[in-house]
Amino acid sequence: MGRYFYTTPIYYVNDVPHMGHAYTTLNGDALARWRRLHGDEVFYLTGTDEHGLKVQRAAEQNGLSPQEQADRTSKRFREAWDLLDIAYDDFIRTTEPRHHTAVQTLLERCYENGYVYKDTYQGAYCVSCEAYYAEADLIDGNCPIHGFPVEQMSEDNYFFRLSAFRDRLLEWFEDVPDNITPERYRNEARALVRGGLEDLSITRTSLQWGIPVPWDSKHVFYVWYDALTNYATAAGYGTDEDRFATWWPAVRHLLGKDIIRFHCVYWPAMLMAAGVEPMPRFHVHGWLLVSGAKMAKTSVVQIAPRDLADSIGVDGLRYSVLRDNPFGPDSDFSYEALVQRCNSDLANGLGNLLQRVTTIVARSDGSVGTAPDPGSPLAATAASAYEATAAAWARVQPSVALEETWRLVRETNEYLQDRQPWKLEAGAELDTVLGDALEALRIVAVLAHPAIPRSCAEVWRRIGLDGDPAQARLPEAARWGQYPAGRTVTLGDPLFPRVAVD
Ligand code: MSP
């Protein structure tokens, strides 16, 4: 049995949840569900990043206190994740007492180890990034990420001796060849380290909305120092050392490519400075870029998950996002593509398969399902679909995993097309074909559970099985031949109604 601690970035509460946030969170949820199906111990963490200038300014604009702004928006994130059936195990808020304790503990360890000192800082600051930039990194005097003008700031700050970690970070890259996946982002992070590291100012006096430095209350922590520590907080750092020792070695951070520098350079250095081992693993993804007529004038950050779920269903959204936007590269995101994917794979694919099979069984006496043929040609398809699906999840490639699972859906539909059970008289041949199709549906319901949990539970119920595919255990559950004869099969409305592109 393995142990997996998956995390998403914690989202800023100056903004409401959008499809960019949903993308990371859905991928994490699916990965966590896939591991749970193997009986692994899983801890899936998400949450909100509630301190800093950006949040303080958003609160001012909305006429709220920063805490009120954080409370309202954090709730919106939880509502969005509930709507999308995100089964997180913990939702961390950086305003919680456990997090204050962890941040202060981490700082104290870095301080004791000689990696924190006080100095004056002057530089160009981007409020959207919540980061200082060297003049050389600016583009026409603007932030290289956001393109907005930066602000000149000068402060007496505590500094983190990041420059001391260049060699140790490079060693870590040498020692752990898959510390960051995919490779292109690993190369990017390594180039940042090779390029040289300047010490990092980690406290602010110009800001009130943050966690106070324990021995110097004029200072609050820089929001990134505070935010990155959330992953350790949730594992018990500073509050429950046994728990931390259990979960920390299993940590895997999911993040977008925009925050590589903070996660893959600063955070490992902070952990090294505090004496925390081992280093996390990182899985980085690209950006969703909007194309297509319906969304042409918007960006992903303007699309609320709820709006899409209302038109294509929660599972339609979950499936098409995971299937069509491979984890790693940037990818096009369009309403037309989402609808097309739902119609082809869900309505015409899985939905049609379920409808065909349950309709024919419902015509038989007592609506009773039959057992599969151990020598069915679909047995080999199911075995290879599971192998390929599992390999893809292990490589953090949900889109490939679903493509492989859907090979079983497609081949089962083709098998029915070939055997034409709707033309067969009652008898052994019909029983075999139906038993095979029911068994394929059972296996698909398990393999597709991480992407479309609600629909898989409904497939399970309609083919007469007890419980929920979430309780199935892989790899045993993928073995051909387990659908039991004698279960009552239920016919219902199409599982995935076709969606019209309007
Ligand atoms: N609060 C920081 C993260 C701190 S983690 C210790 C932050 N928050 S954020 O609200 O801006 O969310 C950033 C994350 O949202 C990105 O890393 C990425 O995971 C996701 N996305 C935001 N826009 C995105 C797209 N357009 N496409 C894909 N994901 C993007 O940064």
C-alpha cells in the first residue's frame, strides 16, 4: 500500500474561483481518487491564500476588512469544489492558528540555522505577483508576468539567505531525476537555480495583513513565505510531528507553470534551511488558453465553473477538462470542444453503451443480468485498457488515462454492433453478449470513477451492483469475469443527454 499527499496551490482570495483554478483542482482530485481506488492512503489538500497586499487591496475596494474578504471568498472556493465533487481531505486557510504556528516554527528553525538576517531592501515590486523583481527582469519597466507597471518599494526587512542554497539545489536536481515533471519545467527550474539566486526578503513592514514575526511585531511575513508553508502546516508541521513524519515523504505538489520559481526553487531552499527532509515532488502544468467562438472575448479567469457545469453537467465538465487538456503543455480551452467531447465520449460512448445494454436486459424476464464469458474477446481489451490506464495515471497524464479507458467503451460498443444482441432470441448467445457488456460496464465504472464519480456510481446502480465503484479495489477490480449473474438491471433516462452547441 502506498501513501500519496497531493496538493494544489492555495488560491488567492482577492478573486473568485475560475476555470484556471478548477483545472489544477480537478486534476488533483482525479489523481487522488485513482490512488484511493488502489487502497492507498491519500491526503488531498487544497485551500486559500489569504494574506498579502493583493488581498488587503481587494478588501479595501470592496469596503470589507481583509478577514471578511477572506471569509467570503474562501467560502466561494469551497462551494465551487463541492459543486465539482472535489473530494479534498483538508481545506487549509492561511488565517488559521495552526498555520501561524507552522510559519513561525519554520522561520525560527531557518533563523537558528543562520539563514535569516535583517537588512534594508529597495526594489521594484509587482503587487499582482506579490514579488520583487530585479530591474533586469522587467519588460519595458513592467512586470514580466502581468505586464503591469511595478511599484518602487523600500523597507527594512528580514532576509532569507537563498543564495546559500545554489549547490544543494543543484545536487537535488542531480540526485532526483524526476523531482519536477514534465521535463521542460524541470529544465526551467534548474536554469533558474543555475542563473544565480539572490537572497529573498521574507517580511514586510509596509503591510499589516499577514502573520507577525514572533520576535519583531512591526514585521509580518511576506505572503509567499507564509503561503508555501501551508503544505507543511496541513501535514502537521509545528503541531503534530508524528503526523508530519508520516505524510511529508509522500508529498506531491501540483501547480501551474506561473509559480515554478516559488515552488521549485524557494520552497525546497526553505525546507533545506529549516532542516526538513525529503524534498517534495512537483507536477507542473501549463495554461488553459481560451479559443472558440463562445468564449472568444473572455479569458479562462472570467469563466466560472458553475456556468459550464450548468450547461454540460458536472461530470461533463470534469471529463472534458481532464480529457482535452493534457497536464503539462498549454492547451486550448473552448466551449465547442467541451460540448463535442461530452457528446462523443459521454452521450454517444458510455451513455449509449449503458442505454443499449440496460434496454435489452430490461426486455428479458425479470430484468436480470447474466454472467460474462471468461473467454470473451473483450477480456483482453479490458486487461490492456487497465494496464495502459494505470501507466498513464502513474505518469500524471489524466488525458491519456481516459483515452485508454475509453478504448474499452468504444470496443464494447463495436462488439455490440457486431453481435447485434437486439436481433437475438433469448438463449445462451444473447446471455453471453449481455454478460460481456455488463462486465465491461462494471470495469469502466471503476476505471472512469476518478474522472466522473457521480456517473460511475449511477452506472454501478443501474447494472445492479451494490455500493459504489469508489469502494472497488484495483487491480483486482479490473480482472475480467466478476460481474455476478442474477442482478436486477434498471433502465433509466440517458445518463448524458446530448448537449447542443448554441
Ligand atoms: N496564491 C498563489 C499560490 C500559492 S501556493 C503556495 C497563487 N494563487 S492564484 O489564485 O493566482 O492561483 C494560481 C494557480 O491557479 C496557478 O498556479 C494554476 O494552478 C491555476 N491557474 C490560474 N490561471 C490558470 C490558467 N489560465 N490555466 C491553468 N491554470 C491556471 O498563485
